[in-house]
Amino acid sequence: MDAIVLLKDDHQTVEKLFKAFEKAGEQAYAEKRKIADQVIEELTVHAVIEEEVFYPAARGAAPDTKDHVLESVEEHHVVVWMLSELAGMDPKDERFDAKMIVLMENVRHHVAEEEKDWFPEVRKAMGRNRLVELGEQLVEAKKTATRNPLEVPSATKA
């Protein structure tokens, strides 16, 4: 699987979780907690592999994507801090749903920019063979990626 296909699959996985959260009843605290925990893990791992493997490769292959990469890292910074807050939050807290909604808005914006604005540029610059090779690196990186949002590289960049 090539790197962009893998990242888009991750995006779809998270979107399905977002939809499940949106469909959960207002009082479905246990279900919302479970979904939030899955979102935290999926987005944490995704951010790590993008920041440590994909973004440097994309920037190297397509130098014009530098600004997109820098903006994406800043978006990750915001998201991982929100994930860390959600991790310790009681789903009965009145701010829990609101925080998830803001997280979903941020992630959906980020995904749209990646998929529409710069994944096509990266695909063109890298070509199929390099993307497949990079996809294999992403699969391997997922195995050892942290599950702690505050250990994602962008978490500590101010």
C-alpha cells in the first residue's frame, strides 16, 4: 500500500469514529468514552507517523510543500493537546462533548487540506515506487509509535 493510501485509510477510520460519536446518545457516556479513547489512539499514532516519516519525506521530494508541512505540524500541536485533555476528562463533564466537537472540526479541516491541497503534489513528486516504499515505513512506524498524545513530536513545539 502506498503512503498516501495508508494515510487516507487512517483518515477514514477516524471519520467513522467521529460519526459514531455524533450518533451516540447524549447520555451514552460509556460509549462516548470508548470512542474517544479510540480516537485518541488513532490520531496519536497517525500524527507520529506523519511527523516522523511522511512529512520529512514529502518535504524532501516536493520542497514547495514546506508551508503545508509547517501548517500541518501546527495543527497537530493543537490536536494532540486536545487529545491529552480528552484522555483525562470524564465523559459526564459538560465540556467533554464540546471538546470532541472542536477536535472533530479541527481534524476534518486538517484532513481536507491534506487530501485536496497537497497529497496530489506529493504523489506527483514521489511517484508510485517511492510511495509504496514510504508506505512500508509508515506501517513499521505504527508498530512502535507512542500512544501518548503528549509524546508526539509536535506536542512540545511551541
